[in-house]
Amino acid sequence: MKYRGALGLKVGQNELAEADFRDAITMAQKMSAKTWELHATMSLAQLWRDQSGRQQAHDILAPIYGWFTEGFDTPVLRDARMLLDELA
């Protein structure tokens, strides 16, 4: 779903991309897959950021980033922190 959303963005189908990102988040939540949920949420936050929804993007990403208590040197958490800093 996340990759399908990314492809949708490339061809300008933002609404479909958003739906795919939301589906990916829901699926990750059902599986308790926090890292995958973070990946999908970052994609959705980046979409919203690009559509002038910076506060909305920050509000969805910050709580998920806050779940993590270790591994802050991993690429996904570094990228999430940079995105949050950009959105602040």
C-alpha cells in the first residue's frame, strides 16, 4: 500500500495516494508493526506537508515517533526526526 501510494504521487493521484497511505497505516496498526506504521505515517505526513498541511502532518507523526525509546540512530527514526523538525 505504501509503495502504491508513492506511485500514485508520481502520477499526480494525490487522493488515491493518501488513501493508500492510510490503508498502510491501518494494516501496520493491526499487525502492531510500529516501524511500518512509522514509514507509512511519514509518507502521509510528507504528502500533507507538500499540500500546506504542515500542522496536520506534525500532529499525526509526533505521537508515533514518541512511541520509540531506542534506535534513534536508525535511518527511519533519523528521517522521522528531521521531518518533525522541518514541520515544527
